[in-house]
Amino acid sequence: MAEENVTHRPAPAAAAKPAGRSADEIRHDPLVAATVERVGESVLDAKEFAGEITLIVDRDDLVKVAKAFKDDGFKYLVDLAGVDYSTYPGYKGDRFGVSYMLYSFGKNKRIRLRTYTDEATAIPSVSAVWKTANWQEREVYDMFGVEFSNHPNLERILMWEGFNGHPLRKDFPIRGIDTGARIYPEVFPEGGGPKAGSTGKDAKDVNVYQGPWTNRGFGIPARTGQKTQMEPAPELAGAVAETAKPSDEAPWHDPDLAIDQRLDMAKALDLKAKLFAAMAQTDCTACGWDCEGYAAALAAGETKDISLCVPGEQETESMLQKLMKDAGKM
Amino acid sequence: MFDVHEMEVNFGPQHPSTHGVLRVILKIDGERILDAKPIIGYLHRGTEKLFENMAYPQCVPHTDRMDYVASATNNLGFVETVEKLLGITSQIPKRAQLIRVMLSELQRISSHLLWLATHAIDLGAMTPFFYTFREREEILDMFEAYCGARLTLNCMRIGGMPDDLPAGWLEDLEAFTAKFDACIDEYAALLNSNRIWKRRTVGIGVISPEEAIDWGLTGPPLRGSGVEWDLRRAQPYECYPELEFDIPVGKNGDTFDRYLVRMEEMRQANRILRQCIPLVKATPAGDIKAKISKVVRPPEGEVYHSIESPKGELGYYIISDGKSQSAYRCRVRPPSFVNLQALPAMCKGHLVSDLVALIGTIDIVLGEVDR
């Protein structure tokens, strides 16, 4: 009995292999042929993978095609998913795709419609065809910034009104952005948030707090004062303190300079100065010191952890590692 | 002659009967609801964004945190979708399939027990809570014995299961299934003919089958309206075709019918579990994983796959670019999100206190609504 179960297993990987049918053959698939006949000129292309049919539909004729499929039994709009194709390998075309998963109770089959759009052009809403599209389109609008024309109530659904950016766009940073936009408009001015084309890796790409930190009841210790270690505060990462200005003894202490420029200024100096130049120069105190204090602590061996500089990210960490290795401290 | 006093009232997000952080802005005239507008997103954690930035196997624990009272079915939906993308669905060993089915059905029971407990408490019936949590505890103990966790199980892997069943697990399950039908009778005895319960649920939130389909309702809300549609039967996965079970449907599409549907679903889940036990015993021990490569890198393509979760149709839509070990896009089709959308249509004209019944009957989990 047990043996039988094992041997009766079907051959591996044969089932889901793409059938490799041409677009024309898919259009004549009995599942969609009758509908495609009626709205054929609006169906631009057809694809198939793992037995699932995708029809690429002309954006302007979407409602017409949707209605035709609904009339032919696809009464249930299962899902509506936005896709940002901007980083898809080898993809050329409009940036966003919106996929509509349809299901027919009578045929017990699913098909997928897809249409493409760019940032500026709205897609006609299908919420008049299927009521369920209402929230689903709002979610796509919220997450991708794709607009839907003739939608009864196109507003954000998961993020709040006033949130800057669209989280599922590929250029939205994975670590998120400061999200006080609505609650603290004086801190996070409108129009902040990630800039188009930013990688999210640079603190300057996002809208960071520039004013004095009053809520924690302390100021960044003045550069002349003693360097005491504060409690690590990772939530401060990305804030640029007022002390982050170049001075005569530390000309590299400027968050606007690139790391190699900064190190160039410190190349003739001692290890502490070099380490200092490798920091992100924001004096954000996320590591527990200001930038100079962290460099001093590393140089003096008070700490061996080179991963504490949050805004400096990988480039600071690898530079610290190199400097420490060169100095024989690691 | 009559004065109309329209008022706007905030219901939630910190209201205990909103089952989490749902906020509903109500427009009311006295106790009568004129309009309702659900505000969601308080629990949004960007799960879909996270999926795009981690390897496929790393996503499984994150699926737990969507519908956190039914994590096994969340796992199941995700791993099956990736398996479909890889084209290895047919290679999953029979024993792994059966363990998946058993865990999903136990999860269905435990999710429905939690629903029943909270739904009843919302409507003023305290007692069922103590009964249902007694049995739910046993199910959670069985989860703990299998994978070490009780709530966020992370109990499935792409290509099979992480572990074989521990010794004595099937005996525990056998003992549980033997007595569970009688437990359902106990809950039913408390509520089925309870006059207060019926006054609070019969005729509340009626939704017609056509409307239910138009709103995209799935799961018990759809079946409560009389549409006999269950993905385990319509588009079967794992070894459901070999198992016998009935699909309960309601007649009137009201809150009471949805309650009856879920009660019967628990019985049917128990029936499935009883059938699984001898089938598992007949499979070779340890045959729980398909032989697949350690690195999951699916071919270029896109798939949508869905399963019948306790709440309804839980679907995953994954796009793979064929080069990366993480999904280019992974969209979750959450049943709670879609079902919740029908709330304003269901509650118009009802009393504010009925809104509590309606939120309960949709059976939402905000972790899944907001993802």
C-alpha cells in the first residue's frame, strides 16, 4: 500500500510547463473564444502560463471588455492587482500593469485581464461592472498611485490621506519613510517623502526632520563639550542635527559630501579622524554618540561594533571595516 | 412634523467588538444607521512589499501574520502558489498532503471556534466562549506538538512539510475528533433555539446571492446566501478530491444562516479529519518532502492560486521574473478585506447594535484586511 502511493506519483514537473500556445491559439481557446469574437479588436495580446490565460486589453476599452466577460458568465471579480514593472528585467512599456482575475461559476474557470498605464493616465474604473472593484481599485490607487477614472470614491484606503508616496512602487524605500506628514505638518512639509527616482538608500532622498529635537529633552552635545555616550536611539537615524556642519578641524563633517571626498580630506590624519570621516556626518546619535564620539570610541577600542552607523548604511560599515583592518584593530 | 437628527459617530478603532482596529464612521438617525464607512489600514505592515524583498522560503512566516488566527491556511496558500509556479504541485508526497489537510481543517475549526466565541460575546452571550475555548485549547496543543507554535505556526514548507507527525499525535487527534461532534451539539444547544440569539441574528444583514457574488463575497458569507461554492470542491487542491464532505449552504443569507453554515462547517471539518487518520497511517513515515532544489528560483511567469481559508477565498498572485529568488510581485487576495467591503450595504437601515452582529458575522481579521 505504502509502496503504491510512492510509485503512483505523476512524473515530475510535466504538468505546469507552459503550454507554449501562440497568442492566436489562446484567443481561440473555447474558454474565451466567444467573448474575444465580440471584442477582439480590444484584446491586444494573449499569454499563457501554468494553464492560466492572460489577455492584454486596450486600456480605453477596458470597461467594454469587462462587461462582455461578465455577460458571458465571469460574474465574480476575484482580485485586482497592480504591478509596477519599472524594474522588471528587459521590460519596455508603460510602467504600471493592473491585472483583473475573473471567475466563472458556470465554467469553473479563471481568466486574467491585464491593462497597462503610465503615471499620468487613468484607467477606466470597472466598479460599475463589479461592485467589489471599488475597494480593490482604491487599494491599487493607494499603493501605486494609478488613477481610475469614473471611480465613485477614489481615495486612499490603507494609508492615510496626506501620506507622501505610494508604498508598492519599486522606488519607494523598503525601510519606509518618515510618516508624520499628517500629524506633524510643521515637521514633515507637504511634498516631502521619497523623491522620484531615489533609491531610498540616501537619507537625503527622504523627508527628514531638520529642526531641533525637543521631545527627547536633550540636545546633541556641543562639539566642544565632553563626548558622553547616550542611549542608542535607532529611531533618530536619518535626522540631521544642527551640529552637522564642517569646521576647521573637521572639514569633512558635512552630510552633503560623498564618502570618498570626506576620506580624502582626512587621509593624512590619524585613525580617529579617518574613522570620523567615514561616518554619515549627520550627528543623529542613533549609535549612541555623535559622529566624532563614535569614531573616538572605535579608535580607543571602547567598542568593536562597526555596524552602528544607521544612516551611513553599507558604505560606512565597509569603510570602517577597511580602516580598522588597516590599523590592525580587527 | 418629525425632526430628523443626523449624527456622525465614530465606531472604533478601539472598540472591543470591532475585532481589532477597524473604525467605522456611522451616519445615524437615532439608533438607525443611514450610512457606514469603514476606515481600515491601522494594521498595515506592507507585507506585500516585504515579500518582494525576501526569498520565497522566508515569506512563509510572514504569511502567518496576516490572518493570525488561521496561520496554517495562510501558509498553505502561499506554499501551494509557489509550488504551482515551480510546477511541482504533483510531486508533493501523499503524507505531506494529508498533514497539510489535517492542519488546515484543525485550523478551520479553531478559527470558527474563535469566531463563535467572540461573535456570541459581542451579542451578549458569554457562555459559549468558555466552551469553545476549551476545545480550541486542545487544537492549539496539537499545533504546539506538531511545530512548537500555537498561533503563528509557520508549519509548511515549499515542497512539503518541515517535520513528520510526532509520536502519539494521531491518537490525540483521534480522541479529539471522536468527541468534537458532541461539543458542537453543546454550542448549538446554547444558541440554536435561544430566543435572544435569534432576535439578534435572524433577518439581520440579509444579502442576496447575486449581490454576494457582485461584492465578491466568499466563504461562509457567500454560502450563507445559498451559493454552493467551496474551493475545496470547485477547484480542489491537495488530496481533497479523495475526501468526503458536504458543503453547507444557507437559505436566507442573514446572520443566523451564516452562523449555521459555520457550525456545520466545523462538523464537516471534523468529518474530514476522521477520514484523514487511516489514510495517514497507510503512508510511509517520513515521506513528507518532495525532492526539490534548495534554492527556490521559479521560471519567469505569473500564477494566481487560491484556497478555501476559514474566512473565504485566500489567493496569492505571484509574478516571477525568472532571475531572482524573490517574487517580483506578490499580491495577496485577502478574504476579510473583500468581505468587509459589503458591510455598508449590509448594515444600512439596521440599528447600531446590529452593526456589532454584522462585523462578527463577516468574521474579519484586521491583520488580513490591512496586511
